[in-house]
Amino acid sequence: MIKLLQSYVISQMKVLLGLFILLFIIEMTLVIAGLNGLVPTDVYIASEIFIALLIAVTGSIIFYRYRKVKNLFVEMEEEELKMTALIQSMPDFVCFKDGEGRWIRTNDFGLELYELEENQYIGKTDRQLGELNPFFKDAFDYCATSDEETWQNAETVRCEESFYIPSGELKTFDVIKVPIFFKNGQRKALITIGRDISQQKIAEERLVRQEKLAVAGELAAGVAHEIKNPLTSLKGFVQLMREAPMLSNENIGVMSSEIDRIHSIVEELLVLSKPRTRLEESFSIHAAIEYVLNLMKHQAMDKDVTLHFEKAEAEFDLVLGDRNQLVQVIINLVKNGIEAMNEGGRLTIRSRNQKSFIEVSIEDKGTGISNVDLEQLGQPFFTTKPKGMGLGITICHKIIHEHRGQLTFRSELNKGTTVQIKLPLYKKEEFGT
């Protein structure tokens, strides 16, 4: 920029200097003509005065502009030095490119990162630099593609870019790209700033592993606790069989029940531990709710609970996923609501369309859940039921999450609980099926 301005100013100074020389030649011509008597004396004197004034004015302008331009250059050089110092002091990768993607400037961080020399990169594009240093070819090609996407979006973009360096270390950068345009919409420049977050990513991965280990520990403790009780019962019956080989039908029934309990715990743990194959199909969520209500009506009648369904007026109610799994979720939540209303009452299911989502709420007037228990709801083996295993809500959360939805709870002691399911509506053009 400074060099361009210098060229422009020098060209302007040359014009003024040329004008000054021209006036000087005219002056000398008039002097010679006056001495030889070729022009009248009064004309000669007037011309001399006029030319002298022009020379003086032109000289003053030249001197003024010279001083002004000199001061301007000094100020610009100082600002450029400040800018260079600022860029070089940044602990991030900084790069300026022109509208054609050619590198204009980068800092020492960038030179060291890509193993470039100062005179190597200026005026070259990412792909040209990739040919210059084949090790970083993939990284430069990705940068070129990412830059083009930024230009197309015509707005600041933030993303993560990862690549290996010659030492074998994987580098990950939090990158911000800022495109700049001329008033006519043409591309002017692109500023890229990348912060090295490699150590942060390693720390995050380590934290995730630690959290997984902690969850595994909690899960193991829960499994041990849940299975220990039925195993203790079975052990007692085995000891009894040694002393008295003949067991009553009642004792055998208890043993069978405890074995079923262990089997149920193992089955639900398998649901949580590994993904199940989901049948992807579009179906009516309203039809699924009506199916569940018809299935649960006898259990509700036994508890003196009335089931009421307030269906959204919108006709569009298709969701994409595994109908059986979502029916399982609705059964679980309706069953919980019925069991919470010890004195009977009304359990209401409402649906509501919200643009690209459908919300299904299940509201009971039961005992409610305390804020302390509400925070733990969904954690493996946490339950407020005397005989519950605490895996039902955990499985519900897993299923809804796999269907790209949300499951939330609101509750107040002695007033009831509202469960809200939020699922994306099925649109062929969005899901591509």
C-alpha cells in the first residue's frame, strides 16, 4: 500500500516539477526577448512579474506538498511498523490474502507453521504453495476450498481446521475468516486468523475419557447394587435347598421372580450400552399416541384415571424413525403418569405443531417430583418408585435423542408433572428419504 502511494505521489511531484521547469524556460525566453528588444517594455515587465509569481507559487506548492507527503510517509511507516509488530506478537496464525486468493502477508507463526521463507509465499495462492511444499498440499487445498466457501457466504466464518505437521503432531486450529469486498461487490481481501487449540482438544478428549470412566464406575456400582439383592435371595434359597431339598411353590416362584429381575436389568443395560438397529420410516405420531391410549385405557381405569387427548389441528403429523421405539417411550411416560396419580384424576396428552417440529406433552395431576429429584431424573438407576430399577427414563432419553428430538420434564410437588417430547416433523426434502 505504501509503495503504491509513493508511486502516485512521485508522479504528482513530477507533474509539478515539469510545470516549474516549463515556467522557468518561458521566463528565460522572455528575458532573452526583452534584452533583444523583441517585446515592448511594459509587456515584458508585466510578463516578468506574472511568470515570477507563477514560479514562486509553484515552488511554494512543491515545497508544501513535499513536506506534507514526507510527514505522511513517516506516519504511515510508523503505523505499518506498529501493525507489523502487533501481527508478529500475536500467538495466532495471521494471514492476509487478496481477492484472488494470493498471499499478501503472514506473521512468523505462519512462516514457521508451514515452513515457508519470507520471499516464497508473497503473490502465491494456496494451491501454488501446496505444490511448493508437498507435505502441506492437503492442508493448503483444504484452505483454498474453505476460503471459497467463505467468499460464497459473503460473511465471517468460524470453523476448525486440522492437519499434521512434519513432526507427526496433529494440529487443530479455531479459525476465523473475514471476507472484504469493494463497493461494487468484487472481492477485495480475505483475513484469516487461526488459534492453535491442539492442547485444548487433547484436554477435552482426556476429560471425555475420564467422564466415561466415571459413568462406567457409577453404572457398575448401580448394577452391582441392583443385582446383589436378587442374588442374595437366590443364595439364601440355595442354602435352604441344601438343608431341605423340597421347596414350596411359593419359594420357587420367588426364585423365578428374582431371576427374571436380573434378566430384566441385563436386558435394559444392553439397550443403553449399544445402539439398536432402527427401522427408518415415516409415520403419524398422532396415530401412535392413540394406539398407546387404547393400550393403556384398562390400566388407567383400574387407577381411576381418565385419559384425554388434545390433538393439534394441523393435519401434518409425520415423523421419521422407529415407530415401535417411540411407542415404547410414550407407553413408559403414560404409565409413569398413571402410577403417579394415586387418587385418580385426569391425564392429558396434548400435541402442538411448531413449524418444523411437533411437541407432545403428557400432563398428570399426581404427586409431582421435587427439584432435587428432578435434577437426577434420567440418570441410570435413579428412581422415585419403591420397586423401580431407574432405567426407564434413561432409555427414553436415549431413544428420543436418537430421533433428533428433546425430552424435558417440569414438575411441582403435590401438583403434578408435565413431560414434553419434541420431535422434528418429517419432510422428504430435508431428510432425503
